[in-house]
Amino acid sequence: MKRAKGNVLTNSDLSRYRRQILYPSFGWQGQEKLKRSHVVVAGLGGLGTSASIYLACAGMGHITLVDCDRVELSNLNRQILYWDEDIGEEKPFSAARKLAKLNPSIKISPLLERITQGNVRGIIMRADVVIDGMDNFETRFILNSACVAERIPFIHGGVNGLIGEVTTIIPGETACFACIFPEAPKNKGVIPVFGMAPALIATLQVMEVVKLLTGFGNLLTNRMLYIDGEGMEFTIANLAKNPECRVCGGSES
Ligand SMILES: [Zn+2]
């Protein structure tokens, strides 16, 4: 196997990621790009925990994990980085500890914070991409506005029961989250969720991240993929910028 000029990848990296480096449109160049990349996982629930496992496996060089909650028993059916013994622990630190064992060669930054208008820019500023692991629209709107302002791609995911959705938002190129959802839908309170739904959506989010960062394949840009686990149907809806969008104004740049 050819080594990169800058020797960014170690022998251990070449071994750990061998099976994905073999993928022709990815190769060691793709692996190097991942190693140099920084992903922010915003929210460490069902989506964020599943996504961060696959980000760590894939060799993302730096992962920032953001959440403000502690682990509860009722989280364990879907938030797979937390185990029974972790109940009461702060989520970012519990998650970081597991991920460091899974892949000690990457940098993991746990951040125990509630994402607000005031701190969001500081949290996402140096990220190459942000993963939406939230369970509420208010914080998604905050993240979307900051991602549009900083021109950072935002991979939206959402679940309810056995259904889910995912789309890739690239500021200046695609519809933003506020183009797609001009207003938050009515709050339904605590929604039912099976663990399989966020697991599926989260792996799709990471698949988008890997392709986006390394530049191959087709992305879910201006397209929303809907999964329906009960009917076992996967459908895609085309999305468009809203020229009256309060966040991006539907603008090209
Ligand atoms: Zn917009």
C-alpha cells in the first residue's frame, strides 16, 4: 500500500482502516482527509451516540461531543454508548470514555453544555461539519443559523417511532433547515422511539459525512430521505431553497 507524502497515516492507521482504504474512490487520501477533519456531534441521544460510534470507527481525526444531560435509565433503549452502570453520569464524558477505548488514536472533546444562541458559534466554529443529534426544533434552528453564518455543512436527522428523515444542508448551495421548516411543528411532548430508528438515521448521517469530507458519491443535498420502518419503505422528496427564508434568504452565497 502506498504511503502518503506527509506520512499523515501511521502503520496502525493503515491497518485499522484497511478495509475502507481499499475502497477505490476513498483510498488513503480519503483516510487522510478524515484524519484531518473535525466533526461536531450536537446532542448525544439516540442519533448522536450512534453517529459518534461510526465517526470514531471511521477515523475522524477530531470529534466534539456536545450535550448537557446526564444518563437516565429510559435512555438505554436507544442511546447505545451508555450502559446500565453509567446512569447518572454526564453524557459527553461517558460517551468520550467509551469512544476513547474504541479508537484511542483520535481526539475526542466532550463538552457539557446546552447549545444556545450565545455559545453556538464558539462550539461549531472550527468544525468541518456538524451532525444534528437534537430532539427539538428550537436548538436545530440555532444550529442551522450558526452553520449558515459560518458556512459549515449541517447533516440533519430526525426520528419518531419507527420513522426517520435525513438530509445534507450545505450553506449557500442547498435549502437550509429553515427553508425546509419555516416554523417548528407543534411540540408533541415525549415521542415514542425504537433504538433501531436513530441507529439507521445516524449511520446514514455518517455516510453523508464521509462522502462530503472526502468528495465522492452523491449526497442527500436538496433531498430528504424518509425511512418508514413499519411499512419498510424508503422515499426521497426533493427540497428547494425558500427565497423568503429568514435565515439564508434562499441566497446563492
Ligand atoms: Zn434557508
